[in-house]
Amino acid sequence: MNPSEATDDERPARITPRSRRGIRTKQALIAAAREVFERDGYVEARITDITKAAGVASGSFYTYFNDKEEIFAALVEVVQEEMLHPHLRERTGESDPRALIDAANRDYLQAYKRNSRLMALFEQVAQINEKFSELRRERAVAFGKRNAKMISDLQEQGNADPELDPFVTALALSAMVSRMAYIVYVAKIPIGFEKLVGTVNRIWFNALRIDS
Amino acid sequence: MNPSEATDDERPARITPRSRRGIRTKQALIAAAREVFERDGYVEARITDITKAAGVASGSFYTYFNDKEEIFAALVEVVQEEMLHPHLRERTGESDPRALIDAANRDYLQAYKRNSRLMALFEQVAQINEKFSELRRERAVAFGKRNAKMISDLQEQGNADPELDPFVTALALSAMVSRMAYIVYVAKIPIGFEKLVGTVNRIWFNALRIDS
Amino acid sequence: MNPSEATDDERPARITPRSRRGIRTKQALIAAAREVFERDGYVEARITDITKAAGVASGSFYTYFNDKEEIFAALVEVVQEEMLHPHLRERTGESDPRALIDAANRDYLQAYKRNSRLMALFEQVAQINEKFSELRRERAVAFGKRNAKMISDLQEQGNADPELDPFVTALALSAMVSRMAYIVYVAKIPIGFEKLVGTVNRIWFNALRIDS
Amino acid sequence: MNPSEATDDERPARITPRSRRGIRTKQALIAAAREVFERDGYVEARITDITKAAGVASGSFYTYFNDKEEIFAALVEVVQEEMLHPHLRERTGESDPRALIDAANRDYLQAYKRNSRLMALFEQVAQINEKFSELRRERAVAFGKRNAKMISDLQEQGNADPELDPFVTALALSAMVSRMAYIVYVAKIPIGFEKLVGTVNRIWFNALRIDS
DNA sequence: CATGAATGAGCTTTCATTCAT
DNA sequence: CATGAATGAAAGCTCATTCAT
């Protein structure tokens, strides 16, 4: 979560730029990496393409990163920053679980749609790279636990099917939403946004048996 | 669909072995490919590793395949054959939708568990290779349509939530199951088989509002 | 010159076929070689292409030939046979040197035109292969000597420019004709047959200062 | 025609060196290519032999060239530069056609003799490579047209045989000279320089019927 | 810090040649 | 004699990484 840790957990310990020039170069490389990764995919992306796109010499890459994996990690950091801030639509005060679920699904699918190339890329890398699949796994568990809490709260209030295992259900329903986002916005099976949100919402509600 | 067509849809057109020795070599190569792919992943797998594992000369690879993609396609064919036959548990006569859904989910998750390395591999390749992601997309749509039919039938019988879009719902629920299979048997988030089947079943039933 | 020597002057000494089947296979190989050589050129021609074109197994090639060079030599033999026999238009009795030269040029250019692909091939191989360039060199000298005799005869009869060196002149005028044949029928610089013959004839006559 | 364009007319577009070291390496490669091509011929020349002869790593070849054809083109450029400058013996003012022809033949044959290995190489490549044979064809036509002009001028002045087709004659006489150069300096049929020049000169004069 | 040319390990691919059936 | 699959030497080519300037 701390961006300053992104680059110095590997062997030769590349620099964190201090000069203004250094900062600019590093940012240019990350921006170029995003471009190249989105265009060519992680596997096909070559480091020289990234430096070329960044308009710097190929050797300059190694001033900041040790390899493709490392710049990808830096890109992930940056994107997370981006996605966190504007995203923070405050939903404090909202207590209707249906409205909460709708808002969460809506936000998620919208963000996915907006960043579909990037999401495809992350999916791809998670399939290829141990480190990133582990990261993804951890997030899934953390997210699942948070939602499990919500579900068990509803169950305690008599507001959700008590037969469901909260954690597994949370995982499953989240998996459904994220996979549908992939299917529609990456695999391009054409389904309109409202129909998509409406259907996943209704499946959540029905599945949980939330009393309307 | 015809396995014999698996290797001759590319340019230089490699041979289909006629001699006994040829058949043995080709099979050895496919078996070795499976081994190497499962161990190293599609991207890291080297053709030389495959020939080495098969105990044949490097050049022999090209007697039967043009490249990694082609031997992977052959492997997919073989595995499909394998997975089709034992799968053929006849469910004719079964008319209870809950029993049908349970059986389908149970079979699918069991097969996924048994072949988890392979399924991880297929997932990986679908992320990397245009051709295989297209294949996968087509199957998803076909499968979705079949299940959509089942859902709309239930709706007509007054046996399922009429508000749900049958196709999108079918897609979403299937996505949920397959993704959960991945999460549990590839990403190894530890969830017991019965709990998994039970939960996804119940989500299906609740989501569709199938009268018990 | 003796065709029976064509195949047994190399190391492993391939067979001269005795059975009818053997003769047919060898002939099929040579015919196929001609086809493939003319189509792909000597360098690009692969032995497997020749056997494929001949409709025989790749291994059968080595029953009769050791390598590409050897089958090419055999092809040269065959073609020479072909070109010698029907070609033998008798010009005995003809004593007018102009008529003789015209007939020779006409015959040569016509044959070249008819077999232009083959001639291009021979030219190509002479550029690449020591053995064949040596053969070609010997022929040029022999041919030059024959024509030199004709020229010196004419000079003695006071019928040709006495200043010319007979051998060099013979070589030069023949070179001119054969090179023009190449330029027109291989390089495809478009010049009509009669204009070509007429011009080279007139250059011969003028050059030699043959009294008309 | 512009030497700086020699290397960037192909697909992946290799670099034109900026640093001193880069220039040295590229030149070393071209010099090594000349050496290897002359020694082994175009077909047998291996890229690794060129890099070895240049004393650079095999990969360095691809910094400047995409393949054998491209470095050969670069070599042709360089040699043309070389051959152009010393060649620039001004013959302005000279108006005697016999003197002009003698000078041209003399220069050509001398240059050919000096660079015989290279000329053999060019001849060889023209036989093998479409691109270079086309180049050669174009030059032959352009050169033929220029000489055709000279011949028709002479004809108009009543100074040459009016029966001759200027273009075909020009082509034929040039073909004769260049082929004789090949025969003597590549195929090594031993003819002294003065005898060679004298004979081809006289054939030109006689053929054209230039009044002495 | 930036540059960009040099490096060479590592992989792919071809195809002449062999040889068991 | 014919077959055709197997062999493996020999090239080609890429690209991450280094390092002198």
C-alpha cells in the first residue's frame, strides 16, 4: 500500500529518484509501460518498447527497475492510487442493504468498464506471475471477509437466508460480479450496462433473500 | 469438434502419423507437452523441454506440430476426449430442476478439482492467446444460451423469478461456479467440496427463486 | 559425355538401376528435379521437394544420388541428350559463312528461348558451383577454339579482318550471343526474335568484315 | 543513389549509428562481409562468420542489418562509392568516337580486373536474388539507352552502319565486353589485357563500321 | 543520471541424411 | 528397392542486461 516500498524489495536495489529529472523519467517509464502493456500484453511487452515509448534510452530503465515485473508492480501501485481517490464516493449514512449493494456493483462495473484494458492486463498477469496471483488471492480473501461480515450481520437481523455460509457466499457473489465484468468488457460479450447491473443486483438480492 | 482435424488447420501442414512408431512419438509429445505445460506454464514452456521430456530429438517436434500453439491445441483435443466420456452420466428422466442443477454443479466442480492444473493452464492460455480466448468465448455463449433456455422454461412454468433476464442470469451463475472452482482449486482458497457445492447450489436456487 | 558415368564418380557409389522399377524411380526423380530446380532455383530447391514432386519417399533419393549436386549433374546429362539429337540439323554442304553463322545463331537463340528456365538455371548453378563453372569454362574454350578455326580459315581466304585475334574474337562474339540470349529470355528485356537474330548476325558480319 | 538510404528501406528498420563506436562497428561489419562474401560466396556466407570476422558479437549484426541481403546491399553501396570517384577521369572534349570507346572499354576492363572477386560476387548474387537481378536489369537498360544514343548520333553523321538497331546493338556490344571481362578475370581464361582491349575495341569499331 | 551500442545466452526452426521395417 | 519417421547439426534471431562515454 505504501508506494515508496514498491521499488526496493528486490536484489540490486534501484534508486528512488531525488532530482526533478529523475522523477520525470521514472513517471515517463511507468506511463509508457501502461501504454505498452495495454497494447501488447504482459508477455509480449519488451523492455525496449517501454523505453522507446517513454522516449528514454534503453539503459535508463535499469536506473529505476530491475525487470518487467518490477515496473509492472509500480504500475499497479499508481493505478491503485488513481482508483482509490475519486472512487471514495461516501456512502456513510446509507443503511439500506439493497442500495448499498447496488451502489457497490454499479461503481465496480463502471470502473471496470472504464479501465477494461487495464483490468484485462491485471487478469492476464495474475495468470502468469506467482507474485501477482498471490496478491490477488489475498485481496479476494480480505474482500470476502468484509462482505462476509455484512452478510452475517444481515442474517443476524433476520434479513438474509441463514442457511448460507457468509464467507463462501461473499466470495461467490463477488466472483460472479467480477467475472461478468470480464466477460462483458474484456471478452466483449455484448450486454448493456443497466441490464448487467440489474441482473447481478437481482441475483445478489435473491441469493441472499434480502427482504425488500 | 473432430479430433482428427486438430493438427492440420495451419500453414505448413504437418503429418498425421501412419506408422505405429509415428503414433507413439506423437502421443509421447502430447503427453510430454502436458507435463511441461502443467509444470512451467504455457509461456515458460520451451519446445526443447517438451522434446526432451518426450525423449525424442528436437526436430521431431516439427514432424507433427508447427509451434507451441499447435501442440497445445492438440492437448486440448485430447483432454476434451478424456473429459467427455466418464462425464456421460445420463440424467435423462431427471426432471427436478434442483436435482439437475446440483448434479451439474457437482460434476463440474469435481472434474475441475481432478484436473485443476490443467484448468489453470487453460485459463492461463485463454488470457494470452487470442485463438483460445475466442474459443472460450464461443463456448461461454453457447453454454449460456443452453442454460438460458432452461431458465426461461422455468419462468414459463411459474417456477422461477420472471424478472431475471435468462441469458444474463445464466451467464452470471455459470461464471460464478467456474470462478469459484478456480478460486478454490487453483488459487487454493481452502473451502471444502461439500460446502462449496452446497453454497453455489443454494445461490442458484435462491437466485432463480425455484420453488422447493 | 558418357551418361553411364554420371552417378558413380563420388564416394558412397549409388546404384545404377537394373530393375524396371528402379529405372522408373530414377527417371521420376530427375524429372522432378528439373521441375523443382526450374521453379525454386538451385539454392532454394530442397531434396524433400524433389522426392515429393517425384512421388517417392524421401529416403529413395539416396538410392540413386548422394546429394543435390549429383542429381543436378544427372539432369544436365539428360538435357544434353535431349538437345543434341533433334538439334542435329545437318548443315553439311553449306559453305557460305554468312549462312552458316546465321543458322548457328538462329538455332542457338531458338533453343535458348525454348529452354529459357533451364538456361537460367544452368547460369545460376555455374555461378555457385565450382564443378559446373569448370565444365562451362571448358566448353567455352572448346567452342572458342572451334570458332577460332573458322575465323582463321576465313582470314586465310582473305575473307575476314586479318587484324583480329581468332580465338579472342570467337570467344567475344559467342559471349555476345549467349549473353544477349540471357538478357532477352531470362532477364526479359523485350526484344523481338528477328530483330535479335538480325542484329547479332550483322555484328558478327561487320566485326569479322566478311565480304558479302 | 543516396548511400545514406542504403540500410533503412526494410521492415524492422535498423539504426544508423550515431556514436563513433557505432560507426566503427558498422564499417567493420561491412568490411568483414566483403571478406566473407568474397571468400565463401553469397550462399555459403554465414552471418556468424561475418560477425566473427568483424570481431563483434553475433547479436551486433542485427543492430545494423536485418539479414544477409541487407548487408550485401550496404556493401554494394560502399563499393559503388569507391568505384565512382577514381573513375571520374574526365573525357570532356574528347570527340573521336574510337578514342572514346577505347577509353570506356579500357577503364571498364581495368576496374573489373582490379575488383574481379567482387564482380564475380555481384554476378553470383544477381543470379540468386530477385532484388539484385532487377537492379542489374535496370542498369543494363539505362546503360544501353545511353550508348544507343551515341550510336544513333554516329549513324546520323554517316559515321556508323545505318542498318544496325542502336539499342540492341548497344546492349549486345556492352554485353560482349562485360561477359569477356567475366570470362577472363573470373573464369580465368588467360588472355592478356592489351589483347583483350584491342580485340573488343576492334569488334566495336568493325561492328559499327566507324570510319577510321 | 542518461545514453545507446555491445553482448551472448537461449530458443526456434530447417533439412540433409540415416536406418529400421 | 521403397518407405517415412527420427535425428541433430547448424543457422538464424531476439532481447534482457551491461557499461563506457
